[in-house]
Amino acid sequence: MSIKTIAVGTRTYDKLAHRKQPGESFTKVIDRLLATTASAGTCADAVREAAAIWGSQSENASADADKMEKVIRDNRRQARWDIETP
């Protein structure tokens, strides 16, 4: 395995250190967090969560559309990263 050195701000380092589990390297914590966020907020997630809406065959299409939009917005919100500006 090759090793690369990266620089992160103090705030980012503190966030990573807080998420680090006992005995876990920073590489492992970054891999774990990236794996978690890689699938969060995807269209597939929204479809799975909305399956109950589509299965209901509701006559109120507008209300169903509003529910679907909420599912998508909630998934997008969960996937956001804090980005520091230089």
C-alpha cells in the first residue's frame, strides 16, 4: 500500500478524530465515512423510501409528489459535507 500525505484544517482534523473509533487509523475512519456517504442521498435510496407511496396508488398525485420531494430533499441534506472556505 502506498502512502500519501494530505493536509487538513484543524477543524476537519478534530471532526475526524471525534469520529475515530478505538484502534482505528485515520485511513480507516476516512474509508468508513466515505463508504457511508457514497450511497447516502442517491436516487436509489429515495426510490426505496418512496416505495410505500407508489404502492398505495393514491388518487392525490400532488400530495404523493410532495412526499417524494421531501424524501429526496431529506436524503440530499444528509449527504452534505461541511466545506471550509480558504
